Amino acid sequence: MRPVLWAKGLFHRHGTFRLEVEDLKVYPGEILAVLGPSGSGKTTLLRLLAGLFQPERGRVEGGRAAYLPQAPPLLRRSVLENAAFGLRLQGVAKREAWERARRLLARVGLAEKARQPAHLLSGGEAVRLALARTLLVETEVLLLDEPTASLDPANVAQVEALLAEAALEGRAVILATHDLFQAKRLAKRVVFLYLGQVVEEGEAKAFFQNPKDPRTQAFLQGRLLP
Amino acid sequence: MEAAELWEIAWRSLWVAGVATLLAALPAVPLGLWLALRGGGGAWGRMLLYAGMALPPVVVGLFLYLLLSRSGPLGFLGLLYTPYAMVLAEAILAFPLIAAFVLSGARARVEEVRLLVRSLGGTEAQVFPTLFWESRRTLAAALAAGFGGAISEVGAATLVGGDIRHHTRVLTTAIVVETRKGELEAALALGMVLMGIALLVTGLLVILERE
């Protein structure tokens, strides 16, 4: 199968931090979990893949990607306008964009709040709105930076169902998360980052059952890494 | 002073300051947004803009007088001692105020707006209109500051307008005249009207700001 996103020989420097990813392929319909301790480079990797950062070396090839930041900004507009914003950027007519946004807002439990200003939403609702906005954009790849970090279990389940559905529709989902259980539930493959390097990569089942690298083992056992 | 004359002066003040604010806003708003998109225009750019906020109105009036006087390079326009010259002077004074306010407000939002637009696949060109719309509250404050600066201005208005009765007399210049004449009641009444106009316009802008 042809990868929908392919990072080749990526090297990025940000102050003293360096990120190197030699070869990373993502395929249509798969969910790839990016794991690693704080500061390991998960966000940097996602932003490089999204084209928000330019690598010093290497390149990213493939389809269009939408990125959901860890603290997604909301526009000073209504919930509905926020949800439809990505589609409007893509040139979708207002009426159609709003209609599609309304349908997805209903899926994330925000239909009744569609008309209210987005800044009145709770933290969890704001994340669901931002996720809906990202999902609505017509891209082959979704890059999500800890989308459920601030959500309660019911909302987490709802978001995970949407991500699984997106993958079933053939979109590739790259998910940076600290939630190992979530990675186990959703991911087909896992990449483990440590100090800007890919330490281990493989099928999710093998990764969790039989991690090879001692740093991966330590991370999965909840031990602090140096 | 008769009521009819007072309202004539008040209307002229409102017209001159309003047109000056809009004239200044046309280049000042895009400039403020453009500088915000380019990292704030650098320390020197910001310093120049903020220094513009402290432009002495009399000096602006003097330069404009020299430009517009009959022997000046723009004397052929015949603008000196007309309300249009006063509009020009007040627009020059309002310009840095509006641009600096817009820059300050837009700078606070530019990174998250850029991140949002780019993360959803938008282009850098789409950041500008989004930032403009997201800064609309700042725009209201910037216009209020520009209008406040313009309508309360007296030095430049006197120099290039000449304070000609029924022609270029505005509230601020009329207050000076009435005070000099010892007509303190009339001066106070004019002052109250000036305050009323300033409050009315800024009140309208606050309503706009609240959407």
C-alpha cells in the first residue's frame, strides 16, 4: 500500500533541541500513536508533518494534513462559525459549510450551543469543537496533539469513536498522546520518541507486549527516564 | 452665542474629526495588521510609531501650514483655512494612534490566528483577513482613540483652519475664543457639547465592540 504521508530524513533544530526522524510512513486508514515523555518532540514532529515547521533537512511527502494543536485556539465567533472555519478556508460555500458543521456538532454534543459565542464553552466542549473543526476539513491526514488530555471519560470515548470512524473512512490519524490505554485501544502502530529520536516503532500489539528498547520498557513501566 | 451657531460648530467638529479618523484608519489599520504579521515591525518600527503618538499638534499644524500656504508646494490646492486642511491635520495626528492600537491588539492574537489558519490547511494570505476580523474589538478601541485625539485637537486646527466663524470654527477653537473673550458660560457650554460628542461616539464604538 502507498503511504499517505512519508517523512524522509527529517532534521529540525529548535534552540538546543534536535529532532531526527529518518523514515516514517503513514498509511491510509491507520491510526499511528506517537508516544514519548514530555519534551521528547511529539509536538515538533506533528508540526513538521503538518508543514507548520520547515525542517532543516529532509522533507515530508504526501497528502494534505490538518493539525489539531494541544491548546487549540478558538475564533471570537459563534460555535457554528468556528466549526465551519476550516471548510470556509477551503472555499466551501457558507451554506454548505454551516450545514456540514451543524451535522458534526450534533455528533460531538454541541448542536444546542451552535449559536452561542465559542468563548463561553467549557474546556472539554472547546476541545470537542476544535476536533470537529479539524475533522471537517477535507484532508487525507489528521495530526492530533493530545486531543483528549483535558476530557472526562465520556468525552474521551466520544472523541475516540470519531477518530476510529475517521480511520475507517480511510483517513490516516497520527495521534500524540500520553494515554497509553488510549494508544492500546486505538492505534495500529506506535512510534516512541525520546529526546528527539525515534527509539522504537512497530505494531501496537508487539510494542506494548514486548518492547525491545530499555527506554521504551522504562517508559511503559512508568519509570522516569534520564 | 446662539444655539444655531453652537450646533453648527458642533456638527463641523464631528464632521472634521469623523472624516479625519476614517481617512487615517484607511492606511493605519492595514499598517498595524501588516506590522503585527511581521513580528511587530521590529523595535525601531514600533518606536517610530509610538513616537508618532506623541507628535505635537502645533508642530504638525505648522508643517501643514507651510505646505498649504500660498507660497508652499501644495498652495495651489487652496486648502489652507478650510475644513479640509483641518481634516488633513487631524488625520495625521490620528494615524499613529490608530496604527499603534491595531498593532498592539493584533500582536496579541497573530500567533494563534496564524497557527489556526495554517493548521487547517489555510495559506499565509488567509491569515490577514482572519486577523483583521479577530482584531475587530481592537479596531473599535483604535478608532475611539483616533477620534478622541482628532476631536480634542486645537493647535493644528487653529493654524491650518484659522478659526473662521461659520467656516472653520470647531468646538475646541471656539472654546479658546470664548474663554479669551471672558464668555466663560459659553465656553463651558461648548466644553459640555464636546464632552457629549466624545462620549456619544466612543459609546457607539463600545457597542460595536460588544457586537
